[in-house]
Amino acid sequence: MDRKFSEGIRVLPQAGDRNYGGGADPARAPAELRATVSRAPRPGAIDFANTGRRASQIAVGPSEAWVSRSAYQGLGYRLRAGDIIELTDRGDPAPQGTISVVQDGDHRDVHILFTAGAVAGSPALAEDAEGADE
């Protein structure tokens, strides 16, 4: 499955806890992996009933990546919430996301949930979703 559907990702471990900064983690080096990735649907205009708000932008769900257990173990460290993931096969600059959950998958893989955006000025994953083959 990885040969047919995987794409390049780069993980950028962060020293801070979750989304609260801290910069690059010197104890965990950036790494290149292959993963099967599914991005959240493009955010759209939502009408909130009885609030008078119009055209608010929301993300409908998290993006996900599946990494083989052997590739994950090859990192030599655990990914954690707040680390950054880049989709290196999807353009330059690579769209980025912030990891929110890393858990065991159900098919000898590791399941990573991440949200669009990571660093100020980085392209949002959702903006890149139009026309993507999922």
C-alpha cells in the first residue's frame, strides 16, 4: 500500500508542549518518512443559526497520516502533540500541519492526526485540498 499511495513527509519535532512554541527540539532530529495522507475537507462557508454570523470558515475534520510501524520505529523517538509535519510532495513551500494525536493504528501502522497550519506564513493544508486525489 505504501508503494502505491504513500507520499513524502518531513517531521519537525518541537521542544514546546503542544502548540505553545519552544522551537525545534535539539534532542529529536527532523526526519523524512513515507506516509499515506488524507487531508481534511476544504473549509467552507457555514451559517450559524440564530447568531447573525455569515460565511465563517471552519475545518470539518482533522487530517490524518498512516506511517508503517517499522518506519516510525526507525525515527528513534516518539512524535508528540505540537510537532510539525510537512507534506513534501505537495509543493514548495510544503504545506504544514501541527500534530495533535499519535496512536497505534489497526494494521501494523502508526496513526497521526494533524491540523492545518503550523508556523506563521506557512500554507494551510486545507487551501491545497482542492482538486486533490484522496
